[in-house]
Amino acid sequence: MYSSWSFRSINPDIKRDYFGLINNSYHIDNRIQKMVTFKTVNLVKDSWGGDKRPVTLDRY
């Protein structure tokens, strides 16, 4: 889901503790996935949580 480039400015401990490397891409650890609701939304058109805005959207 994420390439090494996505972690270019991230502390290596964060990457190690919260992500796993599968087939040359990093995936969010299952423990974290269970704490989060993931949705595909259109940030322009969809209502997705009021005034909450994502801090970082970094895909590849």
C-alpha cells in the first residue's frame, strides 16, 4: 500500500512498529487496522466527517 518513498521523513521506529513489509510495499499493521475505520471517499463531493481534514494523504 505504501512505498519506501512514503516513509522518507518518518522515524524508522514508527515504520517498524506500525507497518509491515509485504511484496515490496508497506501495509498498516493489523493491530492498527482494527482501531481505524478505513473508507474510500471523494474529498470534494462526499460528506465524510464534518470539519475534520486529513493531515497527510500520501499514496506512493
